[in-house]
Amino acid sequence: MKPIGAEAVCGSVAPGRARARQAVLFAPGDLRLCGFSPPRPGPGELLLQVKCALSCGTDLKTYCRGHPMWRLPTPFGHEFAGVVVEIGEGVTQFKPGDELMAAPTAPCGACFHCRRGQENLCPQAMEKMVMGAYADFLLLPARVVACNAFRKPAALSFEEAALLEPLSCVIHAQALARPASAESVLIIGAGAFGLLHMLALRAAGVREVAVAGRGADRLQWAERLGADHVIDAAAGDPAAEVARLNDGFGPDLVIECTGQVAGWRDAFARVRRGGRVVFFGGCAAGTTLDIDTRRMHYDNLTLIAPFHFRPRDVRRAHRLLADGHLGAGRIINAHRPLADIAGVFEMLERGTVLKCAIVP
Ligand SMILES: [Zn+2]
Ligand SMILES: [Zn+2]
């Protein structure tokens, strides 16, 4: 499903269909709640009544400066969970009334990258991303229904279930980085992704997890959620604190979650000899990283830059959320009604909220 254009969603309501609301981003900084007529699901599709949608760093970036992949105006929001209200022809695994969680993309399963197990790079995955979760209703395309949608366990809250997409990204990165239980890991960046990485590492039984970041609020969250060490990147001598990790050898694995070149540079500089770096946070287009080739080779570094996720990562993320031990819902530290969606983004710009639950 291509994002539904705003002309379709802000137009008149089809007779016989309930009037519903959907947030549309018209231009950077211009997010409005519009009336729209929820579409009828076609073959393989289903219509979801959104129970919770989550704010995401990608949404904030798009709100501030637009996004190279998404044409404006666009319905907005891509992390969600809800209840099935209507199913299209051929949908057998879900029925109206089922509580459902899903990732907003699905690969084609047949292209060059899909055939090589790199479904995260499938062109279909990004081109046909589900947008419009900040709404009363959301249509899920057939590929997503068939591949990346799951029944939500009753014990899991809608807001925690809506973390499926960001957690899938985290699981993909960690599947490539393979943190071992005896290892010491440094996370650079104490935002929602940094903390999700930390919780997943904790769940995997990793021995030492340190979080380096900025902002007293965020560092406090990291500590409260279980970081062994919290390093203030803006005070003291953070490089010396990192060097003391892992019994003075420095971290075995560094996961960069700021999406800033300075963070990438730090990650490269701080990892121990023979260690691995995961560049998880994507930087702005056109930025470059100079690396010391001598260090790269003679310190035997492994650099990984994972993007997006594969269906197997979504399945693993679903299992982790479903079994309830992760406690990932703790990173959601604000709640707002859908009616206040424009205010949500003004609040996010101030930077104290990790993730906001938006409830219709
Ligand atoms: Zn997201
Ligand atoms: Zn494909």
C-alpha cells in the first residue's frame, strides 16, 4: 500500500462509513488532524482500529525537515497496535475482534536481496511502508498481514505491543553483532533506541552494559532501567570512563545510537582492540566519516552498519515482547490523546520524552 495521499484522506466522507480522524503531515512543522473515511480492506488486507501509536525519532526528524523516502503530504505514524475491525477476502489468520500488533513494512520475498536473506534491503519494504498510525483506523496491506502481523497476547498492553517495529530494528542489529554473555557493551546515545538496545542486552544476559549520553533526565532513565554504568558524555572525562570498562580493556562492542557523525567517530575511537562497532543510528545524507586505517587494520576492528529488519527479526521481537520479561514498555514516558497530536511533536522537539503513546 502506498501512503494514502492527503487529498484522499482530507476529502469528503463516503456514505455509510463512519467519520474518523487521521493525522496528516502537510509540510515540515505542519501536522493536522483531518477527517477521513476508513477504506474497505481489499484481498489479503485488514482494517485495524488503532488503540495506541507511538512517537518515533524518525517521525520527529520527518516533522522537522521532511524525509527523502516519503512525499508530503502524508498520513503520519508507523508504530501501532490495535483491534481488527474488518478483514479482506482471503484473510484466514485474523478475524474481527482480534487484538493485533504488526511491523509497518514487509519484504516481497522474491527480489535479489530477499532471495539472499537480506529482506531488510528489499525495495518493497520501504516503498510500501504503512503510514497513518496517528489515526482512529489504519489499513494494513496484504504483505504485512501475511508476513509481519501477530496476535497480541492479552497480558501485553497495546502500548508495549506498539514497540514491535523499533524492537525489530534492535534485534536485527544485535543478531548481526552477536553480543556474548561474557562481554562488555557500550551504548552511545540514551534515547529510546539506546535504551531498547540496553533492555535487549540485559534480556540476553550480557555481563556489563554501559550507556553514554547527554541530559540528566535521559541518563537517569538509563540508570533506572538497569545500566551498569551511566556516562555523561558532556561532563568529566567520558573517554577515560569508557577505557575503564571491561576490566580496563574497553568495551568489546560499541553500539552507536545517536545518528550523529560525532557519535560514529566516538564509537570507532572507544571500542577495544579486536572489538566490534555497530553503527545503528543513520546520519544525515551527505555526511562522511574519516577513519584511521591503521587502527582499523592493526586493531582488527569489525564495523557493522545494520539497517531496518528482516521477518525473522520481527518474529524474535514479537516473542520477546510476548514473553513479558523485557519490560520495554518502561521507555514510554508520556501519554497524549490523538486530538493533541500537533502538541506531541512540539513536546518531542524539547527532547525530554523518550517515547510518547498517542491514544485515540
Ligand atoms: Zn519507528
Ligand atoms: Zn524483496
